[in-house]
Amino acid sequence: MRAALADLGGAVRLVFLGGLGEIGRNCACIEVAGRILILDCGLMFPDTEMPGIDLVLPDFTYLLDNRDRVEACVLTHGHEDHVGGLPFLLRHLRVPVYGSPLTLGLARHRIEEAGLLGQTELHPVHDGERRQIGPFDVEFIPVTHSVPHGFATAFHTPQGVILHSGDFKLDLTPVDGRSTDLARIGAIATDEGVRLLLSDSTNAEEAGHTLSERVVGRVLNDLFAAYQGRRVIVTCFASHIHRIQQIANAAVAHGRAIATVGRSMGKNVALARTMGLLAIPDGALVDVEKIGDLEPGEVCIISTGSQGEPMSALALMAAGESKWVTVGEGDIVILSSHAIPGNEANVGKVIDGLYRLGAEVVHSGVAEVHVSGHAKREELKTLLSIARPDAFIPVHGEFRHLTHHARLATEMGVARSRVLLAEDGDVVELRDNSIDFVDEVPAGYLYVDGIVGDVGRGVLRDRRVLAEEGVVVVVVTVDAKSGEVLTGPEIITRGWVFAPEAEALIDEARAAVVASLEEAADSGGTDYETLKRHARSALGRFVNERTRRRPMIVPVVMEV
Ligand SMILES: [Zn+2]
Ligand SMILES: [Zn+2]
């Protein structure tokens, strides 16, 4: 059934490798004339079901299997869920990368850390620019989002225009004056028509409009006025340059010096200032080591750790372990952020820690100190009404977000048969008279622990069992010929029972193992595998019957 991959005729393909059915690891491929363009290469942060995992990547099998056909990678914006997977891909695949100067600047930190900067071509593209990249005719359309210089991308293909919204909101009063270019999208819709729209579904369940970023500026200003004389610590995403700008504005207006804490905050502030995207007067910035010389009311600390990440600057402050900032009575901590699903518990822990130290905490549940970077339903409808697409695929969201967005598109007049609810791994083909699912490619999770993605599902399952039930190891030496037990069995356990207090139980377990090995030997089963199997099942049965627990059982049988 599989059509020869390089031979698509005039057809255009989309291959979804991540971000459809989850928030994170956004990655899609567009294929024109047999060539592949990768649109974003993001990572996802692990949930509590993934012990020891640092991050989750898209499965790159499809790209590596088709490495000769890969033309380029285009980045829509600089968030980790869109660029964070890139260094891992670049380790295996050399590919030129396109994006706005800021996006490339943010991705560059990562690529540099991976030691791949020397071998990676980075091509900056600008608002409204239209570029020919191999057979791809790509137009970069400005959109507003929670990081500056985000793009929607329009691919002018043999099958018409494929418009990808990127992450966006319709902020009519953006902090930097750079709005989503709805006029250009309207012009494309009128001139060429939009054959297919792919659009951000993150907030597809939320009614109304997302508030303008400017609202946060006013609230921050009021808070700084209210807390005059007290030290203010504000945390937000380090890539949220507009937010940082507004925090800085409020600080400067109230006569405070600004110190950054957290590696990425310092780096990004420096990067955005050199690019002219962040205006903080030189005199207003102060090294965090110097804040001790200032009165509490003369300083504003901008910190990382808005998601409660355990080793982040704010989490260390909340635990009283920060090298730079000792939080105490009178301090005000503003969480200018919203917990990403899965991070609520960590954020809660940080807030508790801050209160315990005597600080006052202001978060988005208390005051409007955060607004989303993603379009809500009315904005999604606006984009649909301006783009007037022939076909629609919701992207960027969990399945329920995609479902709601798909329904919205149908309500807005896109033919039901041309609204595709695609998921990771789906291959969609556009032909002259059709749009359809045609294939599936591997798109499972690639788990990264440390710096390599070699943690398989089996390893994760083991970690879960170890974390929840513990392990019981039985070591026994047997005679290779007779199967007779020569030494042991010795039973070692972690997490099943506390061994020193359960000697009797452990003795019984040993007896159960001996009995099963004797039984095996009596019936002629003296080979290593049989003995191991007997030891495991006897011990497993014993443990379960006596304690109703299911630890991992590891039999070690040595033959002499
Ligand atoms: Zn984003
Ligand atoms: Zn995103």
C-alpha cells in the first residue's frame, strides 16, 4: 500500500511527529517533490509517570530513515516545546535551520551546549519574508505570542497554500507593537486561497479572548506601587521577553534596580538587550551579588523557576538554599506565570516554602499577573474566518483540545469531511481532489535521561515497579549437574520489607526458594533457565501471598 516515498507526483504530504495529542515536542514534516522540511523540533517535559526522565523527544526514526530527503528545519518560535529537541536531532542529522533572529538566538544556546554550533547553518529570516528553501516556497508571517518574533508559516505548494498558525494569540495591543499580520493572511485567502489551515489548539476549550499582554503591565505597576519599600521578586519564563520588559518598566518606574537570578534569565536578558528587543537602561541593572548593598525597596529580582522546577532559582530560594537570595519576612514574590499541567504540585511546594520563610506570594489565582500566549475560542474563530481554509487540521494540543478545535472549524463552515483529527504518527496527503490519511510512521516517546535518548519503555516500566514496590534479589549457587543448592539462597531487598525487622519472613522466603529448586531438580530441571524461573515464581508467589505486594523479583542463579 505504501506509495514510493520520493514519488508523490504533485501530491504534498504532512507527517506529524509530535504535538498532536500532547502539549509539547512539536514537530511536523511537510513534503514537496520528495523533499522533507521539518517544522519545529520541540521537547516535552516528563510527567510523574516517568521517573528519572529529564525530557521527552519526538521519535526521529522517520527523519533518520529518510535523511537524504531532509532539506531544512524551520522554527516558528523559540519556546522549548518547539526548539528544544533540535540539538538531539542535529547530533544525528546535519540540516540547515531557519528562524527569526531571536528564535535562532534562543536555539543557539542549546546547540552550543551540545557542541554542534560549528557544523550547523543558521539562517535568519524576517517578518513578511518569503524564501525559497529547496522546493519549498515559505512565507514567514508575524504572530503575537508569549515570546517575541513568532511566525505563522505559509507554504505555497503545488497543492495550494498550507498555512500553519504556529503558537499565536491575537494581541491587538502587543508590548512591542508587532501584531499578528491578519491582513496578509486575508490577502493570501483572497488571492490564492488557503487549501489547508493547521492551527494552535492549546486554548480551544477556553471561551472568549486571551487578554492583551499589556494588562499584566498595569497590574505589575499597581503591585510595585502597593509594595513600596519591600523587596520584590518576580518569576516568569526566561524567554518571555515582553513580560520581562514590563517587570523592568514597573521596577524602573518605582526607582528599583533590577537583578536577574537563574542562568537562562541572565543569558536571555543579555541576548534580548543586544538584539534591541529589551530596553533596560544600563544603570538599572545590578549584579545579584550587589543586592545586599541596597535597601529592600530599591531592588527587583527577576528569577527563573516559574514552573517550580526543583533545581531552579526560585525553588532554591523557597528551600532556603539559594546562593544569592535569602527570602524572609517582608519579601513579596510574584509568580508571573501559570503552571503547565503536571507542574502544579511543584509550584504549590515552592509557594508553601516561600510562605514558610515569611514572604508574601502573589500568583495568577490572586491577581492578573499572567495572561496566556495562546488564542482562545473567539481568536481561533477569527483566524478561521479570515483564512477561510478549504481543509483544517487542529495541531498543538491534547486530544480534547484538538477535538474542540475541529468542532469549531466545522461550525465555522469547513466541510466536515475535510476536517482531519490527526494524531502523532499520522501521514496526511493532499492531492488535487482529496485530503486523506495515507500512512503511519513511528511517533512514540523518545525518553532522555542525562544526554542520550536510550531509555526504552522497558526501562521505564522497571523504574515504576522499583519506585512503587521495590525489589527482592535472590542469589543462589547450585551444582551444575545435580541442581543441588550449594550456597544460599541469600535474599536482599530494598523497598519490599525493611530486612533487619523482617528476618523471620526472609527466612521463610529462603525456604520457599529452596523447596522450589529441589522440586525442579527432582523432576530433572537442572538447567540454568529452569532454575531461575522456579526461583522467581516461588519467591514472587511467596511475597504476594504473605504481603500482597508485587516487588520486582530478580533471581541470580550461579552454577558451579
Ligand atoms: Zn510557544
Ligand atoms: Zn508551543
